[in-house]
Amino acid sequence: MTPLPVAPEHSAFTGEESDTLRLLGMLLLQNGSPARAAMIFDALSALIDDDQQLKLSFACALIRSGDPSGALSVLENVFPEPADPAVAWLLRGQALSKIGKPLEAARAMRMFIRHRLTDG
């Protein structure tokens, strides 16, 4: 009896693989497949926990695919000190608007404008 094949041990996730998957996610997001992009960003987020830019891309994909509540959950991992505060506030405002919280959305959009004006 021949032994069953055994899967090779998982090697370390390389930066090149991560970059390739990010690119694929962004291409999907920009070309009308935000749900597929969200799946890729979700998988990457599970492997790379501390990358705020990745989380912002994931939140954007979730908003565009119709899951603003999920986007807010992802954004909680970015606040209170987002590396890119203008984009983080913009996404938060969009998500809050989509779940029917206009006052909170307006506050987030004001924060977006404030950060956009001070970053430039």
C-alpha cells in the first residue's frame, strides 16, 4: 500500500506573493468585482495583521460590495490613529451613510475634509 501524499509544510508568506495578491485585489476592485476583492483582502488581512493600507482597501471593497457594517468592523482596527487619516475618515463616512447614520457620517466627512486640507 502506498502512503498518501502529504502536503508540504507551508513556507513563509513572501512580500512578492503579498504584492501580487494586493495587485489582484486592486484590479478586481477597480474593475467591478468588489466582492472578489474583499475576499482577497480578507485573506491577506488574516496573514498580515498590522497593515493599515490593506485594511483600508478591505474596507473599501466591503463598502462597494454592499457590506458597510463589515467595513466599519474592519475600520475599527485602523482607528484611533490611522496612518492615512483622510482616507480612513472618508471610508468611515461612506459606511455610516450607507447604514443610515447621517449625523455620524457627516461628522466623519468633516474629519475627512479637515485631514485632506492639512495633509496637502
